[in-house]
Amino acid sequence: MDKKDSSENEKKRRRDIRTGCQAKLRITRQEDRKWLVDSFNDTHNHDLTMTPTKVMKHRSHSSFHRSIEGKSLMVQFGQAGLKPSQIKKAVNTMKTSNVADVTSKQCADVLSEQRKQHKGKEFYGLIKHFQDKTLVDSDQYFVVDLSDDRYPRNIFWADARSRDAYTKFRDVVVFDVTYMTNKFKMPFAPFTGVNHHGQSILFGGALLENENEESFEWLFEHFLKCMFNKYPKAIITDQDKAMGNAIKKCFRRLDIVFVHGIS
């Protein structure tokens, strides 16, 4: 079994909550088209939920958040800027009383899945944009990091002009991940420097799924590959442990690494 098959099996594995209870009710349809209870056993080996209110909290009864109506309502509230806890309150006041209340986690899961679907579409649109640019800029560099299920996670790009500028002005590189202006709340991470006129110049940019050490290592490795494995003399960046660890691993030849707050 390969790694992919193993990971898929792990995802499908569910916690077994069966108790071996023998309680059952069997109904059969007779030739006269009437229904007959032909088997009944009320012997349970577990505690029973005795009130309708508690029964409504069972997973089998909690389905509104999985319905088209429920998902649509949560997404609309999310797009309006409401947080999961606020969406929960709004949805629970609007649904019918015979439907189980939704939870903040259910709302958050629906919003996360919706963002994931749209983010995938946006990513593929971005990839096509860079593929089209490559037709007129053969020295452009871009690379995409895909998850096991082929879902785009991170992307890095640098055009020919940026790569050429780096070869001339790579003494000090500023790396900043404080930009969160895109609608998916993904860190935008530009690499910048200063030219001989004292002007800021862009060496490349990236969109990251998160700010963990693995993402930074992936990015720094491709940055160096893009820049002909030419190391800068120093990097100025903000104080971040995961980023610092990745810098130490990927930029081992640096004489100095400045790790200060960027303002």
C-alpha cells in the first residue's frame, strides 16, 4: 500500500461508538399492503436519552448544517462578516423549532469548506495567469505546492526583471508576511530589496496556506532555486520562531541573519 492509499484510509477511519445493543424494531409489509410489527426488542445495554430536547442534539438529528438551505444561510452570513458564534445565533433564531440547533463548530466547518472550494478556483485562475505570462516572459519563475489530494496550498513567483534585480542587489533581503489583505486571509509574502537609487524593488512574492515551518522551508528552497542558488548576505524579517528555524535550515551560508520587527 502506498502513502496516498494509507493517508486516504486514515481519513476515512471513524471512531467506533457501537455498543452491541440488541434493541430493534422490525416492520414488514403484508400482502394486503398493510404494515405489521413482527419483531420488537426493547432491551438496551446503554443509557437512553429521555427528553426530546436532548434527542435533537444527536448527530442523526443534527442535519440542518448539512442541508443546502443551511449551508447557503451560513455562507451568506459569513460573507457579511459574521463570526461562527454570531452565525450560530442568527441561524438558530431563523430555523424551525423541530430542527436541532447548529453549533459554532458546524458553522466554522461550513465556512472553511466554502473558502477551500473558492480558494481552489482562485488558485487555478492564478496559475493560468502565470502560465500565460510565461509565453511572453520565458525567464519567469513560478511554482505551486500541492497537497496529497492535488489541492493548491502555496505558490511562489518571480518575473525576469525581479530575478535580474536580485543578482545585482541581493546584499540585503527584506522578507515580510504581515500582509493579509486578500479575502482568503492567506499571508502574502514578498521578498524585497533596495537598488542603487535607494528605491524598493521586488524580488518575488508568495501566497502561503499558513505560517508554519514547513511552508517557510518550501518557500525559501524555491526562492534560492529561482535566484540561481545565490545567497543574500543578510535577511531582515519579523520575529517568528517557525520562520527563524526555516531560515537557519535553508540559508545556512548567511554570515548574518537580522531578525527584527518590521514597521
